Amino acid sequence: MRKNEQTMIAACADAMFPPAGPIPVSGTQAGLVAYVDTYLKGLPWAQRVLVRLLFLFIQLSPWLFGPRRSRFTRLSPADRIRVFGDMAVSTIYFRRVAFLSMRAIMTMGYFACPLVDALIMRKQHDMVSS
């Protein structure tokens, strides 16, 4: 994966899974950059191109839709979360699909992390025990 793609994936990962979230493991701590890199390598060429175009769309979408005319990676963490929130409820179908696609990739990687899995299992055990 290219360096600019790695930076964008890290920004998306921490916007979707912030360090102070319900599970105290951020997206980057969960290894989402490495996960997405491996995921991309396993895709056929044509699908890999489409996923890279998804990354490019998300990187450049704040220029068109806000909240500021800037690249996604240059936005503040709060503005990145806002971009995803706006995409999720957009009247433009393609923006909603782009958000859902990125969320699916990030979620697969996040829950593949052994630390995240262990924390979820511990919380479930604590809930059952009480």
C-alpha cells in the first residue's frame, strides 16, 4: 500500500474506532493499516483498483461536501467523524455506499484484532457473571 493510502487508512481507522471509544483500542492500535494492506493484496486486480478508488474518494470528498475544503487526512479528528456521519445519512446514494464499504472493511479488520476480541470476550464474561 502506498504511504498516502496508509495515512488515509490510519485516519479512517481512528475516526471509526477512536482511542476513547467503547472499546479502549483505537483503529490504528488494532492494526487496521496492516490489515487493509493484507486485504488489498488478496484482492483480484480489478477489485483492488476499485477499493483504491474508494480510498481516493474518501480522501477528497471533504473538498466537495465539507465540512472544510481540505483532504480527509488534514481534517481534525472531530471533522473526520463528522464527514463519516454526513456520508452515512447523505441523500447521495454513492456517498452512503462509500461509507458503508469503508465501514465494512474497517470493521472486519477491527474485530480480527486479538486484543479487541479479548476485550469483548472479557466484557461478555463480566456481564454473564454479574
